[in-house]
Amino acid sequence: MSREILTVVETVSNEKGLNPEDVFTAIEQALVFSTKKKVFTDIPEVALRVSIDRKTGDYDTYRFWTVVADEDHEMPACQLAISDLDPNEWKIGDIKEEQIPSIEFGRIAATQAKQVIIQKIREAERSLIADAFEARVGELILGEVKKQNRDGYVIDLGDGAEGYLAKDQTLPREVLRPKSRVTSLLYQVNRDGRGSQLLLTRTSKDMLIALMTKEVPEISEGIIEIRDVARLPGLRAKISVKSGDHRIDPVGACIGMRGTRIQAVQQELDGERIDVVVWSEDPVQYIISALEPADVSSLVLDEDTKTADIIFATNDQLARAIGAQGQNVRLASELTGYKLNMMLESEYQERQASETNAVIDLFYERLEVDKDLAQALAEVGFTSIEEVAYVPSETFYEIEGLDDEAISIIQERAKEVVLADELIKQQNIKEPSAELLALDDMTPAIAYKLAERNVITLDDLAEQAVFDIEDIDGLGAELAAKLIMNARKSWFE
């Protein structure tokens, strides 16, 4: 039998390209399995090991036990309690081992060894494929559609490697036929033994970047840089570019002579329309470029909230900026990172007038100034009482008829209003009870948010339903239910 084992190891390792040590290990595992099945049928938890001499093929079988603390002694078949052993000789964690008779490397053992070896071969093949493709993540890969299943396509990549292109990673209208060739992007290598190993996509932004890099030498050479990409796969995309050389037009280089470069990319993406725009560090100019081909009449930017009001002179330009099904404005917003509010000049003027009238009314009522002064404050740019109270007094010099004394009176009055509002606000803050704060799973932040809704005591909380409070930030249905049940414990106690 020892010679037979050496023959199996030599044959399998040579034919399948496996490390002989892996084949030896597989046979050892098979012999352990067969020994349990033949000798220890009624003791499945028994611990065994088989050791094969790598030179002679002879093998020995051992049964072993792990030394554990008395309170952990739950499996006598493979554990020994420390109190049953000489404490001078053994300690917890030691392995006590004894040799037992070995079974023959017979038909059952050989069958089991074959199964283990096949698994080892599969694991080795997956490992080789993973090693070969891991460095290619993010690259374009050309393959042939091998077969289609309900959820996607198996793509033959050559040399025994197969990729998987899921349906949700394909373009909306495309149908891939068996034997057809397809270019996709490798976005993940799965080393796990389950599931597809090489995962492909045709919908990611990286796919568009890779295609542009392939078609435009200036991008691959680093002369032109791709800054941002926004994409509706298969429909439309926007890509912003910047040139490191002022002599090179980045948009023209990406489009190519007579549009040849961009058309090649669009053809690969099933006709997806691609707009190339110039990136700018000035957000106003960047937004205007991103909204092409529409002509922007004017733009009001709020960098703090990352929003922009885009004003257009005509309905035609507004419709062009929005695009079919809102594609143009949606992509421009994603590309620039700004929320874009689109409107006509007439709409913007109406909104401005409404906002100005609201500010005038605020100053008239709260600062107790006449309508003319309230209007003058609004016209020079004041939008809140806090601004009136705390801006430098020089800001008021644009208003005719105001001297320093009048300015001081207005600002003092504004500060009184701000202070009064703050006091009212503080007085309206309700304190949660000590019992509510101490409730299991409660946090101070949630307790104070509950208090704002008049949930101040344990009884208040116990009377709530989950849907009453689950919308509070940081709460949710699961935690809300737990807190309510914790509060109700006091009823039963």
C-alpha cells in the first residue's frame, strides 16, 4: 500500500500540476475520513490524524485528545479534563496522543482521496486564475459569450478563464448572443470558493474612463486628465477633462478628428451619447459648461449648501438644459456635485420679489422701522435680523439719511430681538426625566429629541407606538420598539 500511495502522489502531481505535498495532505485527510467511517462509526467527534512518510509511503494513525479545564470538558471523545491527569506533566491546551492500528488504503480511502484531490485541483486552478487576473482589475477585457443564464452571461476569456457579466452590469437595451465578442471591465476577483470568480461590468464609470483612455493617447500619456464622470449607462454620459498643456484643447483631443475618437467609444457602449466638457476650478464656469448645449442666462451659487439657481431667458433654453427625461440636468448635477435649480428669468424675478417682500415685512414688524427704511435695508443686501445686528456699522453707509446714531439704534434694536428670540427658544427646550435618561439602550441625544415631542417620562414613552417615534434621527423601528418595551417594564414591576 505504501508503494501505491507514492504512485498516486507522483501520477496526480505530474498530470494535474499540483504540489506533491498537497496530494499527500489529501490522502491523509481521506484516510482520516475512512478510519472514522470504518472504526469509529458511533463516535463522529473523535479526533484523528494520519501521518504519511513522504519517502517510503508508510503511514501511521493517531487518536488525540485536547486537555481542557474541568468546566469545559464537554466532549470526552476528543477532550481530557485537567483534573484526570498529572498536573506536573500536563497543562490546558496540551495534546495527548496515542497510536492506533491503521486501516488499509483501500477502495473507500482511494475514492475519498480522489474527491479531495479533485477539490484541491479546483482550488489550485481558481488560485492560478486569481493570481493571473488580480493585477488586471480595472482593465478592459475582451471575451466571447459562452452561455447565458437567467441572471447574466458567462464570458470565455481564454486559457480556461471565465468571467461573469451579470444582467444588471449590462447596458439597458443590449442582448448578447452566444459566440459574440464583448468588451467589459474587470472590477472584482473573487477568491472565495463559491460563486463566479471574475466579475465583469459594462455599466460602471470606470468602464467609460478605460475606453476613453484607450481611444485618446493624450489621456493615457497623462497630458489630459479626466476629472469627473457622470453616467446613465447606455443612454448618456458627461465627462470633464483638463489639459496639462495649455496648447492642447482637451475637448477637441477627446472628440478627435471628425469625432472619430468619441464615436469609437459610443459605438462600444451601444450608442451611449457622451458629452465632453472642460473642467474648471471655478464652480460657476464648471456648471455652465456641464449644462451645455444650453445657454445659461445667469447663475446664483450657494457654496455652503452646494446649490445653484440656474436662470434661462427662454423656454427653449430651459428645455435644452433639462434634456430628455431630465438626463442633461441630472448628469450635470452629478458631474459638478451641485444641486441645480432650473428656472426662467420671470420665475426667478417673482421669487426674488417674494423673498424681498418677506424680508421687508420682517424688518418692518420686528425692528419697528418704517417701510422705506425696511426696503432700503433689503435693497443693500440684508436678509436676516442677525445680519442687521452684527455686521460692521460701515455696511449701513450705503443707505442715505442714516447717521452713526441712527445706525447704532437700529443695531441695538436688532440685538434685542435676537436675544429675545434666543431666550424664548431656550425656554421651550424641555428636559427629559432622569429615569428616561437612565433607561436601558437610551442615549442623551435620543432622550432630548423625545422630550421635544413631549415624551419626557417613562410613562410617556411606554404609551407610544413604534410608528410615533421611529422617524427620529438615530432611532429607527427596531430601537424604538426596544425602548418602548424597556419603558413598559415599570408597569409590570
